[in-house]
Amino acid sequence: MSKYWVNKFLFQIDRDPDLLERYQTNPRAMVESWEQSMGPMLTPVEISTVNSFTPQEREALINHDYVALFEMGAHFFLNLTLFIAVYEDQYTARSGPLSFQLEFGQKLSHWLGKDYPTVAL
């Protein structure tokens, strides 16, 4: 897993309302666009050519599969906060406050008592 790139994606999308909206409405286009233009940017004038998502990472990001991302070693907090931003309004309107967070925990409950996947790069 290219954890750095996945974590960079999670961090950047969560902190930019325009990117977040694009990710919510058309995740495939957002992931592909980010991977081609934003991801490689190290600074405004420096570009990296050595990183890319694996096919599994790309599909997990496109499908909003936060369980798969967690299991591949995405940083837990970055993963949780992005998907709170993606789903909180929808879940809160349907089931009340913290309902997405409770579902997130429930979907990861099979990890209870096990060592979590490492987030080390």
C-alpha cells in the first residue's frame, strides 16, 4: 500500500470543501483527477513521478470503502474524519448524532482484540 499517498489524499480532500463536494458527487473523477494533478505536487514547482495508488487503493477510495482503507493501513484518524465529512449530514438526518461514527465502529468491530493494521510508512 502506498500509505503516504492514501493518507495525503484523505487529508487534502477532508480539508477543502470544494474537493470534498467533488469527492461526494463523483468519487471516480475526483480520485483520478487528484492522482494526476494534486497528488504528484510536492511544492508549487516540484512534481513527484514515483507515487500512484494501487488498484485496490483506487477502488477503495472510489467506492468510499473505509473498512478496506483501514485494513490496508490508512491512518485511522484521517480515514474517520474524511468519511465523517462525507456522510455525517446524511446519517444524522436519518438516525441522529454520531450515527455514522457508530456505524464506522460497528463495521470495524471484527478488529476488536486484534492488533490493528500498522500505519507506519
